[in-house]
Amino acid sequence: MGLLLLFLLLCGVADFARSLSITTPDQMIEKAKGETAYMPCKFTLSPEDHGPLDIEWLLSPPDNQQVDQVIILYSGDKIYDDYYPDLKGRVHFTSSDLKSGDASINVTNLQLSDTGTYQCKVKKAPGVGNKKIQLKVLVKPSGIRCYVDGSEEIGNDFKLKCEPKEGSLPLEYAWQKLSNAQKMPTSLIAEMTSPIISVKNATTEYSGTYSCTVSNRVGSDQCLLRLDVVPPSNRAGTIAGAIIGTLLALVLIGLIIFCCHKKRREKKYEKEVHHDIREDVPPPKSRTSTARSYIGSNHSSLGSMSPSNMEGYSKTQYNQVPSEDFERAPQSPTLPPTKVAAPNLSRMGAVPVMIPAQSKDGSIV
Ligand SMILES: *[C@@H]1O[C@H](CO)[C@@H](O)[C@H](O)[C@H]1NC(C)=O
Ligand SMILES: *[C@@H]1O[C@H](CO)[C@@H](O)[C@H](O)[C@H]1NC(C)=O
């Protein structure tokens, strides 16, 4: 009985050794967001594995609430990869010949939600094999800001701070003093791996350029900080200087704004004057008719004006108006009401007199 069991066991072991086996060990992979994760799964077949080759990759998300999801399948010589919307278009077999024994996949443009356990299952009956890969997607440290919290005066206490905007925990900090050929003050050495360095009773010995490097398992980033420890009086002088400078700048800006504004107003006034002239001037087309109407209505009440005068005015109008027209084209929407009135006036024969009167003191209208 015992012998038979041993025999069966040996057969089993032998059989197992000869059938399909996956040669890459289980492993854990850590990658940064946006990168590509290569998940190896290599296998060997045995002559006894006669069935069709099926390869299946499953994903078990880290929270156990969700069930395993098929993410890519090879079956009947075809690849199917449209199972899991979150990975759509981002999961591929790396080998073009899966039968050669390479079922590895790449997951591209990694997202934090891709974290989980991936399982490679290879079947070629009667052989079966599977292996697991744990993938952890992390965020590299980035957007680090270094700054001095407090005033950098001799005898003062202040802090040097190093703050990354993002980055997966755990984060490691490393301060270094780069410049002034001075070493890190001994009192700070204990804090060189902390996000905050506390300086007590500062001396000029602390002045210099510092770097802070923040790293985690997938990347690192750095920032620089310039520290100038100065005597308090000096500091006050600097501040006073800065305040005076700022005030001067403000006054200057104020002056510039005032001048610009004034100029603009002058310009606007000028334009308004022109505008008034233009409003009552009939369009060039009708001007000839205006002149004719004047000549034709010698006996009108406005006939006291001599034709030569009249000619002079109409000439100046003609010289002005077309250029005005061109300049003011964009504002024409405001003109129509007066434009309508102009031809009426011209028909009445009043225009030739009205125009000169207005062009002289335009704003009085
Ligand atoms: C899979 O990803 C690895 C690592 O990023 C890369 O070297 C390799 O070229 C990729 N293979 C394919 C087929 O995309
Ligand atoms: C600060 O440092 C100076 C000299 O380095 C020393 O004389 C003074 O006693 C210190 N003050 C404090 C409060 O430790």
C-alpha cells in the first residue's frame, strides 16, 4: 500500500516535471505613474501537452471587494484585449509569437488605479501553469519648494523647509550645503534627512546655497535654497531700502497711468470733435447735390452766404470726411440716427451753413 503511494507520488512528480511550467518566478514590481510596466511570464511546454494553447491574464485589484478581471486573452490563435475599460488600449503581449513560450505583457501609461495583483495563466492541456506579479504604481516626487521660514538674521531662529507638491510615501529627504566652501554647520547635521531644518541662534556660518533632494522608490527631485544670514541692522536697512524702492516705483507707475489717461482723454476729446463734424456732414455722394441745391435756392433764407465761402467750406469738408470715414469705420454702428437726419438737412438746403458753424465750435451742438 505504502509502496503504491510512493509510486504514484513519483509518477506525479515526474509527470509534473515534464508538463508545462512557467519559468519566471513570482515577483513584485514598483513603477512610477505614466511609465510602462513589463510583466514577464515565460513558459516551457512538454511533448505531452497536446491541447490548444490558452493564455489569460487576470487582475485582482488591491481591495478584495472586486472580483478578478480578465484583462487580455489569447485563445484559438487570437488575441482579445477589450475586457477591462480601465486598461483599454494599454495592455499588450510583448511577443509576436506567443507559442514560442513568452506570454509577457506590457502595461503602458500606468495609472495609480493599475495597482494590484496580475496573474498569468497558461493552459495547454493537460498542462497548466500560473504565476503572480504584484504591481504597485507610485507617484514620483515633484514640484518641490524650498524656502526659509522666519527672518534670516544673526541670532535669530528660523527654519529651512523642503516641501514636495506630490510624491508617494515613504519620502526620503536629503539636505546638502553646496556653496561657500563651508560645511554644513554641525548643529544641523542631525537634521539633514528631515523635511525641516531648524536653525537656532543663527550665525553667518549658515549662509550659503542648500539643496534638498526628495526621493521615493520610483524617482527623486531637487530644489535649491539661498540663505543669507545678515546682521539685524543690515536687515532693517535692506527692508527700508526695499520699502522706499517700492514706494518710488508706485509713484512712478501712478505718474505713468495719470499721463496715459490724460493723453487718452485728450485724444478722445479730439475724436469727439471730429465725430460731431462728421455726424452732420452728408455722405460725399450727396454733397454735389447739396451744392446744387444751394445754387438752386438762391432765394432761400440762408442765401446770404456767398457761394465762394461756401465752396471753401465744402472743400475742407471733402478733404476731411473721407479720411475720417476710414478711421471711424468700426464705430459706424453709432452713427445711423444722425446719418438719417443729414440728407434731410441737405434737402432743406441748410447743411452748407450748418457745417461750418459746427466745425468751428463743434462741442456746442
Ligand atoms: C515593453 O516595455 C519594456 C519596458 O518599458 C520595453 O523595453 C519594451 O520595448 C516594451 N515592449 C513592447 C513590445 O512594447
Ligand atoms: C548666540 O550665539 C552667540 C555667539 O555665537 C552667543 O554669544 C550667544 O550667547 C548665543 N545666544 C543664545 C541665546 O544661545
